[in-house]
Amino acid sequence: MTPHLDPPGLIISAPSSGSGKTLVTLGLARAFRARGLAVQCFKSGPDYVDPGFHLAATGRASFNLDSWAMPWPMVSGLLEQGAGADLVIAEGSMGLYDGVAASGAWGCGASADLAARTGWPVVAVIDASGQAQTAGAVALGLQAYRAEVRLAGVILNKIGSPRHERLARQGLEQAGISCFGCLPRSAAVVMPERHLGLIQAVEHPALDALMDVAGALMAHHLDLDAILAAACPGPQPGPATRITPPGQRIALARDAAFSFIYPHLLAGWRAAGAEIVTFSPLADEAPPEADVCWLPGGYPELHAGTLAAAHHFQAGLRDFAMRHPVHGECGGYMALGAALIDKAGQRHEMAGLLGLVTSFEKRKMHLGYRRAKLLQPVPGLPDSMAGHEFHYSTIVLQPDEILAKVTDAEDNEVMETGSRRGRVSGTFFHMIAETP
């Protein structure tokens, strides 16, 4: 195919989480790539794990598009990442219409917002286990719920037998909705998970082989030609939104314990002229000389013993903080604290740049969008930002200065806001965008 500036696109969504969106997205991306098409993936919403799998499936970096946290001009500018592609596949989050009660600048965070604004049709993945003809009623509801959202058709997942498939297809036919194919219950393609969702792409022992198996599954069971024909061009991309980097040269922690950072931020920092140099705390590497050090989120609780024994890293980080700003997000924030208590109740000493003590022994989910306004200026951080929080750790001790006033999507104040001490700051939320 001839590449388009605005290639045709689809949104892979579902009635609920756990329906098989990620498997279908990865499988379709790999199947179309095997046909020689350049595929650009996006992720609707604040997920920072799926884009790593998208990259593995397509060979192209994937980016988040968030209707609550990002203003539309920012989303429009990110569509330029599809330039040169033959097909866009955007993976939805949760159910198609699931979002927050209060809208952001243009939406509530639901995948349906993205479908309505871009014009990309929705392919719904319906988990048909435990139902048959009712799949048609579910699909009909998805189609009728919001007029400006177009349902291109359905992929039926977890089909148990030929009879099950026949009945489920009858339900879709009665509803007048296209069926692009049926996927059997299969243990051959299992996406391993942990407490925050899928394991990270970099941790998967046979990732490329998994992508090939998923692609072959889609090619065998789905009508790829019909799916490709259903794709529609989206809007012309707008100018890229300038993202202010936290410094000219950024020392970025990057390994299995610190990898949760949104791809659009890294791309935006580089586009603004910043240089990003990475180091690995797990390999006991100190941050290289830079203007600022940034510790993203990740899974420090799974590597607490290794981090506590990384004396070169900790000493180097403390030395860095005497001269330059240091900021941590979620897992990075925890690593900047005094100690981390793991799920077995064992205390591990962290860098001690903040007084924060966190515990994973008694898990409690913290989840949701966040808006933050700094109480005082902090080098490297915008005064106001939108982000998202998702973790299970609890705060045992937080003796330092409060960093910001933080509210959730319904404007309720969130008390665990982040903190600062001297040049060091941290938050439990991950920044998505600077806000006015």
C-alpha cells in the first residue's frame, strides 16, 4: 500500500476489561505487518505497559492518546506519529464507554471519545464465554449508545465449539452487525500478568515468538481483508504540542524497576532539544552528569533487595541531588524515600533523599486521574499538570513538605499528593501533560 499522511485507522475496544483487546491488537498488528503493511499503534488512556508490546508487534513506537488528560491539540499533534504508516490500530482501555464522571478538556477518558473525534470505526472484541446469541444484543448496545461512534463489526473471543460459534454468529446476524471472525479458547497465547496488569514487554522471555503466534492466530481465524476494508482515515494531524523538558540533559533511570514513563513525554523532550541519557539502578549505576535526574515508576517493590544493596547507585544519587534537581514518579518516588517495606513485611533501605516510607505489605489500590498545582515552583516541573495514579503501595511515613494541591477527576482533594525536600521531589501520579 502507498503510505498515507492520515492512514486509515481502527479502534479495538470491548464491553469490558479482560475481553481480549490487547491480544487482538497485537495479533492484528503482527498479522498486517507480515503482509508488508506499516502499522502504527496508539493506546487510548493512561496505560504505560501496552505501548511496549505495541512496539514489539509493529517495530514502531506507540503513543498514548488520552481524552481527559490531554487537550485535543496535543492528541492531534501525536497523530503525526502515524505518518508513513499504512494502517493505524488504536487499542482502547476498559470498556468502550468507560471513563470518569467529569470530562476533561474534550472528553472523559473513554475510548469512545477518541472514536468520535477521530472518526476511526470500532472493532469490538466480545468475550462470548458464558453467552451465545446475547453477543448480538451486547454489540447492538455498543453500536446504539452514542450516535457519533461507529461500530465496524465484532470479533468473538473464547468460542468453545462449532455450535457455540454458530449460535453467537446468529445473534450478530439478527442484530445486523458484521462478524470479522471467531477466536477459540486457546492456551497458546497467554499474556502473563501481575498486580498492575501485564508484565512489561522487556521482561517477556520470548516476546517476538509470542507476537508471531498471536499474528498467526488472527490470520487463521479472522477476515483480515474485511477488517482492513473497515478502516477509515482520521483527521489530519495538527502541529505538535511543545513539551517542556525538565532539563537540557536528563539522566533517566531505565531498567526493569523503572520503566513506566509515557512515550510521548520522551519524544516531546527530545523534540524540544533535550538529551536523554539512561542509567540502571538495578545494575548499581549512578546517574550520569546531567541537569536533572528523573526516576520513572515501575516495580521497585519487586527489586527492593537489589536496590537496597545498590550502594554505588544510592551514593551517586545523593551526590547528584546536592547539585541538581531529582524527581521521582510512583516507584521512583518510593525509591527516593527512606525505606520500602515489601509484601513479606521486610524493610529495605532506599536512597533517603526524602523521608517517605512506603509499604507493599498491606496492599491498597490507588487509581485515578489527577490534577496537580504546585504549592511552590519546583525546578524541572510545570506549575500545573494532569496525570494518572495507579499503585498498591501505602504510605507509612511522609514527614516532608507537601509538593502540590492534588485533586481527582471529580475535583475531590487527594491527600497523598507527593512531597519535596530541597532539590528532591516526588509524586505518586505519573505526569501526562502540562495544563494551563
